[in-house]
Amino acid sequence: MHDTAKRSAIQGLSQERSLRAVVFDYGNVLCLEQTLEDMKGMALVCGTPHELFPELYRKLRPPYDRGDINGAAYWTAVLKSAGNGVA
């Protein structure tokens, strides 16, 4: 099949099927638990000691997972609990 025919076929498919949603999960629902290296990376981004981060991350998750608070409120709570001076 020529490149032009391939492109036409792909374009035809994309016109017939439009993407309605993309689901990302990072919380042991669809994917595995975060590794120690993942936790260290998140701790680094949050400016939190990596030894303390997993406890805060998990302790504060239930209201976020239930939908009681949004992502901004969850991460603000994590940072405040770590004592990094977030207002």
C-alpha cells in the first residue's frame, strides 16, 4: 500500500471514531503501586524528605480518592503536612 493510501485509510478511521476520553490512573486501581523510585521522585518535586513522603502521600489520599477534595487541595495538604511553607 502506498503512503498516500495508508494516510487516507488512517484519516478515514479517525473521522469515523473520535476519541471521547482518556483515563489516567496512578493509584493502584488500574496500575501497580508506586515504586520507591517513584516516591523519591515525587518527594523531590514536592521538596519533601523522601523518608516522610510516602506516609503523607498515603495518609492524605482517602478524601482525594473519594472525590471529597480536588487535586490542588490534596497536593496542598501534602505540602503543608510536610511543613514546606505552602500558603
